[in-house]
Amino acid sequence: GRYLLPVPAARRHRHIHLSKSTSTMTFAQIPEQYTALGSGAIYVVESPEAADIDLRLVASDGTTCLGMQRYVGVKEARCDAAPLLRRALRFEPADDETGFTPAAGRTVTATAEAAPAGSFPDRAEATAPARIFLAGPAGPAEPALRTTMPAERIIPAGAGEEISITMPEFGSVAAAVTVRSGDRTEFHRYEASSAGLFLFRLDLKDFPDAEEVTLDFGTMGTIHYTVVPARSESCRLAWRSSIGSVEHYTFPVVREVRLRTEKNRAENRRGYVARIGGQERLTRIESAYEAPGVLAALAEITSSPAVWRVTDGGCIPVDVTTEEATLRRLGELCSLSLEIREKIETEATWN
């Protein structure tokens, strides 16, 4: 007959050890902290053997998937995460009192995970450290102001705007605010300790009698405002710039306002039946005569992915219908003319 002999414990242990898979995925490259998404965010995953690899990006809450890609039969998976992460950026103009404030929605924190195809959400074989990503092109390697508008600016009384500041490493920054009104001068100082991206908000409602305001950020630069009377006919816009900041400018002239109504008509024996499909308010605005540097910054409004009309009640998203901007005209001072439209929500009615 055939006898079954027991296997010694030591040999059983050695057999289990040899059968264990040694294939492990690793991250060979991850983006630097505070990488700007306009310049790419490269992750590289390596596997000892060719395999199907899933790479996903998880938000800071640990559960929300920001994007995932699958690579089939590869030893190295290379992913530019920037297009996946840009969708998580949420831009809205800040609406706080004067002082430093967090840049809510202007950055996205993500963790990259890699695993064999089909393993998510149960397990991840490799996990990269969390990274904070910024909007816009590559940021500076030292603390700096991120703005496309010039240092000399005009602002209406009671208006507000924001200055974006980048701090690649944790540190402190101070803003010295000088407010001049007639013969009186006031000095205010604001401080913040942070890293990454944050904002300084200026609200002239806090300085109702101001005629000039100077923001001094030390080595990062100085911004000087000349305060002019507010005009009810003007139109103040805010927009997302090419470097990821939110800029403001008041167009002093409103050329015309048109109301466009969309109607869907049907004909019956008694005549026509019209249904109101929607309404749009189109406004033609024009800037002051400005230097080419200011016009170049304003011209970005035509290509900005997000533009708002700033009112006392808040910010209203608008669509810019103008596709061409004149920046320079030989022998003449130049201004910029734009047309914006607002969507007016209406209930569907029949007449």
C-alpha cells in the first residue's frame, strides 16, 4: 500500500514562504509638494513584472476618488495627474473683511494609490504621500505675490479685492496697510503663518474715508491703490487669471444693456402659442484708457474659465461673448470693450 508521511513543521513553513508572491508595485516618481497643475503632476509606478495596473487619486477625506487610470501589460505606468485634478479646483472670489484668509477651493490635496487591476477599493499595493496642488503654471520657489495686474491700481470706494500669495515652505508673512484720507494717515498690520497658497483680502468698507491705500508685503512687493468715487453706472468684474489668481477691475462705462428672450412657438387653428425658453441680459462695458500692461491683464477676461460680476449682493457668474481684444492702437490711447451676458432664470409659462 501507499503510506502518507507527515511533513515536518520546519519544512511546511519553508514551503509556504517560497510560494508567497514577491511582486510589489512601487512609486518611482511623485510630484513635489505644492506642484502647480498648469505644469503637470507626474506619477510613475513600477512593477517587477508586466501587469495590468490601476492608479487612482483619492481626496483628503480618504474616500472620494478624484480620478483613475488603467495601464495594461506594463512594467512602468506613467500618469500626468494634472487633468484629473484640475476638475477638483473650485474658484469663487473671497468675500471676507480685510486681512489674511485661507484660499478655500484654490488647492486640491490628493493621495495616489496603485494596485493590480480590479483591486480597488479593497486594497492598494502602493501608496504615495499626500500632495497639495496649486492652480496655474509653475509657482515661484520663494514667497511671492501671484497677480497679473500692475502694482499701481484704481479702485472704487467701498469695493474689495484679493491678493494671492504663495509660501512654498511654512513661514510667516506680514502686510502693512497704510490708509490716507486728507491729512490723516492710519497704519494697520496683519500677520499670518502658513504654507502653500493663501489670500490677503482688502475691503474698503473697512476704510470708508480712504483716498489712498498701500499694501506693503515686504520683499514680496507693494501694491498702491488710488480710491475713486463709486459710480452706479460702472460694472466691476472678477475673473480667474492665467496664473490661478482671482483679479478685479471696475469698467467705468456701460455702453448698452440688452434683454434677449428665447421663445419656442407652435401654430394651431387659433394662431400661435409661444413658450418662453429663457432670457439673457447682455451688457456692453468699456474700460478706462489704460496702459498696455493693464490692457494685457484685462484681455485675459476673454479666455478666462470663470468670470463674475461683482455686486453688493455677491458675485454673479457671467459669460463673456467677446472673442477679440485690442491691446494697442497706433497713435491713440486704447480702452478695452467687452460684452457679458447673464442667464435669467424664468419659469416655463404658456400664453
